[in-house]
Amino acid sequence: MGPTTLVSRDQIEGGEDLLKFLPSRGVPITAAVWAQTEGDGQPYLYILSPEVDVAPSAAMRRFVDAFRELEPTWADPFRRLDAFAIKLFGPSEARGQTFLRDAAYVYPASLFTAPTAPTSPSA
């Protein structure tokens, strides 16, 4: 079986708009990736934010407010994101640790760059 397209260019651009906008609304982004990991076969935009570990309810509230503020700017219906296709989580969660370890790209370093392995202090 050959590769298939997970998300459209329009969805990628809509996700990029969101990722650029969130930090200005108090939701810093460590990493993000579109992935199909759930049993329902749908792709999700996974967003890793340290703010979720600090104040989960406040981070979610700021995320929802930012999403609602940005949503009307997506004039192209194909660029519009589904809020239920986005998963926000913190780095202390098990999936956050896995995400940082296995993610192919880390945001926001020039949008797409290969991650570097964490270095441990020399003893």
C-alpha cells in the first residue's frame, strides 16, 4: 500500500495560521503535528503546549477563545479547521513525552525543522 494524503494543503495552512496565532493569545507552542493515531481513522492536529501543564483549564479556555477569534478569518471553507480535530496537551503527559521523543518536526523553529535530542549534563 502506497502513501496517502493525510490532510490537504488548505488544512495545513489553516493549522499554520492557528499555530502562529496561539502564542499571541497566551498559548505557547512547543511542537505540533498532524497525525492519524486514533481508532477512528481521522487525522488530528496535535498541539503540545507547556501552558497545559501549568494551568490546564486556563490554557483550554485561551485556546477556545483564540480559535473562535481566528475562525472568521478563514474565508476559504477548505482552510477552516474543525475544532474537534485538534488535541491540545502538555509535555508532562505520557503522550507529550512520546511526542517529543518521536515527533518528526518541532514547531515553531522556522515552522519545520528536525528535532534535536535532549542533551544530559555531564557529571
